[in-house]
Amino acid sequence: MEAFLLLVTDARNDDCVLERVLGLPQVFEVHRLYGYYDILARVSVEDPEELSEIQRELLNTGRVLLIETLICAEGAS
């Protein structure tokens, strides 16, 4: 399954979070954003549990304040 993660970060730690996201094997696209969200990451995971693990890992850094998750519908492209 594919999903988009919209991250709000502590502004002082954008670069650290970006490096952390880029280091995740499930991530295959990342963009820095202007506006409410700071980073957009596109991920591919096997199941919702794996997606939750990624979210927990990022939130546990203390540098990600919020994650909005958009799960792609099956068959859409």
C-alpha cells in the first residue's frame, strides 16, 4: 500500500528530519514544503502496521510535531 505523510517539524530540525526520512527504506519520494506542513514523504508499505511503525519512529525523534497521513485508494494512480 502507498501513503503520503505530511510532516510538521520543529523548524530548527528540518534538515535532521529530512535526513531521517530519506534514510527509511519504505520512502521513495520526499519534498520540502512551504506552508503549514514542512515535509511530504511518499511511502510504500506492506500493511497498516508497518505504516504505524514509521509514524512512531518519526514522532519518537522529538523533532516531528505532527504527521498527517493520506492512504492511497486501491486501483488509483
